[in-house]
Amino acid sequence: MIKVALIAGGDLDVLAGDFDIFVGVDAGSLFLLENGLPLDLAVGDFDSVSARDLERIKASAIKCIQAPAEKDDTDLELALKMVFSLYPDAQATVFGAFGGRLDHMMSNLFLASELSLSPCMRQIELVDSLNRVCFYPAGRHQIEPVQGMTYISFMPSDGSLLTIEGAKYPLNARNYFFKKCYSSNEFIDEDLFIELDSGYVVVIYSKDRS
């Protein structure tokens, strides 16, 4: 399995893991260059970098894809589509997905709603120092704790019926209530289970600032 790190333009407070491919998303390309990391692929419209920096990115990247500013995809969506077209089985970890512009952050949280990315949702993870976000399609899933993360929250897509088993706060037919985000749940020293009748669910591991 190819492990791909994508560096987006939000807050970059962590970059952890062993990766085979490094992808710069717009200004995230500069972070890779400035930290002595490979720039295997640079993707974006690059409207957030100077002309000089863009030339530096183009000169340094093994492959650079510059998209027009007027496009239907965000830079990150475009980068993920390119990654999965090149490496269909890749595990894609996105850093810098949070902070910065709120509209970008919300788009990143709902990546699984993009039709061409939906089949790959289990291969995408968004990571920063306080959060870890992943996506699960309809069905039953076993969810494992993540070391260092205190809470787990769930955001089912519209119209989806979610069941939570084995958590501190279970959710089932007896106590069901609708929330757009079921936040601040916790593990009880073991895996928990979720079940979703349709759509997908955003799963958010998180912890408080120390």
C-alpha cells in the first residue's frame, strides 16, 4: 500500500508518519520545500503563492499540475483525485486541512460527499495535533481507539440513521435522537461499533489542548 502525505494550506502543527509520496496542495508545496521534504507532486491553482514561489515550486516538483482558479473542485479535492488516479490503493493522509479559511475546512470535512472521492473515503484521513478525521460508508463498522485521543464524535450525512454500540453514550432505537454532530463520546477501554443505514459518517477523534 502506497502511503501518501498531502500538505494543504491550513495550520500545520504536526507532520507524523512514514510516507512514500509527498504532495503539496497549493501553498502546502512551499512547506515541503522549506522543510527539506520531497515534492513529488504539486497541485493547485497557486493563487495563494507569489509568482516567484510558483516558479520555485515548478522547478522543484517532480510533477506540477496547475489548475485554473475558476474550477469546480477545491485544490485538495483536485489533489486527492490525482493521487487516486495514480495510486488507486493509496492511503492518503492530509495535513493542514484545518485552520485558515472556514469554507475550506468545511469542504475538507465533507470530502466524502464528492462523488468521485466517495468510493475512496476509507483511504482518506485528515490529521492535526488535536484531531483525526476519517470517513465510513453505510454498513456496520468496528471502530478502534486512537492513542492520545480522548473523544470520538460522529457526523452522519443527511437522512442517515446512526447506531452506536459499546461507547460511553450508546445510540439505538430505544434512545434515538437526531443530531447533526454527536460529539464528545468516549471509548470504554475497548473497540466500539457503529452502524449506518445509508450515506456515510464523518468520524472525528479529538482531544483538548494541553
